[in-house]
Amino acid sequence: MNWYLIPDIQLTGKPFIKKVKAGGKTLCLVSVDDKVYALGARCPHAGGDLTQGWCEEGKLICPVHRYSFSLETGKGSEGQNDYIESYPIEIKDGIIYVGISSFWDKLKQAFK
Ligand code: FES
């Protein structure tokens, strides 16, 4: 897993949802209730831009058809049978880093 710095984000305690790029991926960075989450930015249902969505009760809501995904795990709500990628976050001295595993990292992990 490689860690990537997310530039130009100030953690002020105000909630936000932003589109950011890291490790060749487009991510949905969410800050809510004093926590930061990094999730896939594309809805698996029909490709909606999750960075245009909103948060409710620990879930990220897609603005297109309102499917919802856990902020903690990326798992879709009951009945959806889908998920979005969820990435680990580290915050050091107010700077956000996101951990992204490559395809080969995931393949190696699968065969351990
Ligand atoms: S595109 Fe996201 S719920 Fe349909």
C-alpha cells in the first residue's frame, strides 16, 4: 500500500465533501462529525458523481437515485448489493494522507 498526500485541504472542523485525486484515482473525500473518509467517487449503480451527494446518518447518499453507502466501509445499504471502495486515512500535523493498494498488492494479498 502506498500513502498519498491530499494537497490543499484545510481541516477546520466544518463538514465537506470534495473530489480529490490521489494515486491515479478520483476519490470522494468526506469530512463529517470530526472524521475524514476517503471513498470511491463514482456510484456503482449508474455512475453518479458521489462528490455531489450528501451525508445522512453515517452514509454517503448518491445525488442521482439516492442509493446510500456506509462512510466507514463503503458497503451499500440493504438491498443494493453493491459497494464503493473505501480507503484508509492518516492525518499527521493537519495533513491528510490516503492509503491506496495497487492491483498487484490486492492480488498478492488474495493469495497469502
Ligand atoms: S447513479 Fe447513484 S444511485 Fe443511481
